Amino acid sequence: MKTIQPNENITLEELQERVKYILSFKPRLEKLMNTDIVQGVEMARILRQFISAEDKELTKAKYDSLINRDKYLSNYRGFIREFRQFDGNITPENLHSFIFEITSAHSSVEMRVLFPTNDQIPF
């Protein structure tokens, strides 16, 4: 998935797809943690690079006004910021902590805004 390009025409559905993309990594990472930890770490690093790119784009000053006016973009940025709590490199020893960050972001307040009905929230 390409890095977000915030604009006035971005839809809730587009943001939901981005969230689903991120959350879709969790079950795969959990499985790989038990079967192929090296591949799991590689996959987690790919996800982290995507999240970092999203965060870098969403925190550009030129988007502040737009994001502050759009509750869905604002909450998507909040969802992405949930991942800032994980610090350092992803290793076989801390892969479980990165997976926990996905779980934590899943239960964030921002998710309730991005997915107004609970049955829409992935996993």
C-alpha cells in the first residue's frame, strides 16, 4: 500500500482500508512468531516502515489545518501515533511487544470513530 497523501477528498472508507491493512498483520505475525520468527521480524519491520511513512506524512505542517478539520483524518493520525510507544529495533526477542502494540492500537479511542459500528472493526 502506498503512503497516504492527505487531501480534502479522502473518504472514511479509504482510511478504514488503511487501518484494516495494518491490523491484518497481527494474525500473520502471531503465526510466524511460533513458526518462523526470522520471517516474522522481517514482516514486522515492513509494517513498521509503512507506519513510520504514514506518521511522517501525517505530521507535516502543511496538513495540520486539513487534519484538524477532518475528524476521520485526525483520528487516523491518532491511530498511527499509537505505534510510537514501541521504541527500538524489532528483534526476535521483542516481536511479541510489537504485536501487542497492534492490539493496543486496535482498542484505541480512534478506532471507535473510524469504525462507528463495532461489527466493522477487524479482528
